Amino acid sequence: MGRSNSSFYFKQFAIFQDKCAMKVGTDGILLGAWANIPDNSQILDIGTGTGLLALMLAQRSQTSENTVIDAVEIDYDAYLQATDNVNRSPWSDRINVYHSSIQNFLVTCSKQYDLIISNPPFFENSYKPSQKIRTLARHSNSLLQIDILQITEQLLKVNGRLAIIYPTDLANTFLSKSEAFNLFCDRKLWVKPTPKNPVKRILLELTKTRFPLQETTLTIEENKHIYTSDYIALVKEFYLNL
């Protein structure tokens, strides 16, 4: 993976991010590499930002001709950036980028999805930065957990999946609300930055049917800048130097 302040280069696509408040980060890369993708699926990416998740899923499903990804973004500059990133990619015919809040998108949406995915804003109680666009991207005021659950309840197919990432406290809060919307977690990944650090993120997959829970733990680095074999195995199809 080649990195600069304005761009990220992956093995099969590039992400330009000079117009986006929130840049490419480990959270998005983890989620895009980890989420289950059904064959020939309809996918919804909520809050696509740079288009990272949509492009990762397009790469992972490129042998599945009928997979279509709808990517929704509320911020206009980010929408333009995502559209540009998609158009530069090999999969522009399978990714549709929409400038809309997910709430408005829900009103006009006429289909359901096999996979709904989101790397949502989550700094609910932290200091809010003064830059308006960055605030919108980082904080959950425009996309509450309850919104994601309501949208998923309505737009997810009976056998579909919701994949999402949160810090540990908000992941637990999300799960405490999900069953009221008939959504049940059956897959969970605990993520530690290093062996000595506590878990910082939890990746979740939820379905409309209750299945036995599968839980695993992933450590990203053995030491500073030295990735674990598990992390390399997860992301090697994307990073340039792996």
C-alpha cells in the first residue's frame, strides 16, 4: 500500500482523499477485508466516504459478475471523491454512488440487500472539532446507531448480513439495541493493536436469524510496524507490499 496525505494506492485500485474529511484508515481496511460477501449479491455501503469499502468489496467479488454495490454518502465533496475513485477503478460498472443521507435513500429504495456494510461515525461524546465537514464525518449526529438498525431491518434480505465496526463500548451498546430490530450477532472479531494493548475495535456481523456466535481475536502488530501473520493473511490482497 502506497500512502500520501492525498492518496492511498492498493494493489488493484487507488483512493484519492484530498476532498474527504476522513481518510483511509485501518478500521475500513479491516472491515472491507473481513466481511462475508455472498455470491452474486446486492450490497449497500452506508456512508461510503472515499469509496474504500465499496472498492474493496468490488475487488473481492470481481469473479461474481452479478454483484452490485450501492454506495451512499451525505457529504457532497466526499460523494464527488468517491465517484472519481470508482470511475478510476476496474469496477465502475458494478458500483453506484449516491449523494444522499441514508434516511432519504431509504425512502426511495425499492430493493433489499444481501449485505449492508458501514464504517460509521462513532465519536459520540468526544470533543467535536470545529471544522464542520470533519465533524459530520467523525460524529454520529447524522447517523445514529438506531438509524443503522432501522435501515437494516427494512433493507436487509431475510438471509442477509450487516457488517459493521465500532470501538468496544459502542459495539456493546449497538448489540444491546439490535435484538429489538430482530438482528442477532453471529460473528465477532476482537481487534488488538499489539499483544500488550487491550481490544480497541470490534467487528460485528448480524443476521435476521439467531445462529451460534463465532468469536475470534486479531492482533495487528507483533511490534511497531511488524504485522502479525493473521493480519497479513487478512489484508494481503490489498496492501502493495504484502
